[in-house]
Amino acid sequence: MKYKYTCKEAAEVIVASQDRPLRWTERLLLRLHLMVCDACPRLVAQMAFLRRAMRQFRL
């Protein structure tokens, strides 16, 4: 088991979290990564923005 995500791995998990519930290990490693990374929290915010925008766009 890996104990640390790279930004690429974190981004894959962030995107996957939009489609499925994350395993507890994924959630833990992602939270740890988000605490030390400057860029990945921005990706989380961007994904949340897109999700809200798509909800408003529904017909």
C-alpha cells in the first residue's frame, strides 16, 4: 500500500470521487495530500464549481 499520493494520483481520485464513493484509504490519503499541496485543493474547488454549474444547467 502506498502512503503518499502524487498530484497525478490525487487528481485521479478527485475525479473518481465525482462518480463513486471513495474507500477509506483513498479518503485518508487524499486528505493528507490536500494538506500539503497547493494545487490540488484548487482542483477540488474547480470540480465543485463544475458540479454546481451542471446542476443549475439541468433541463
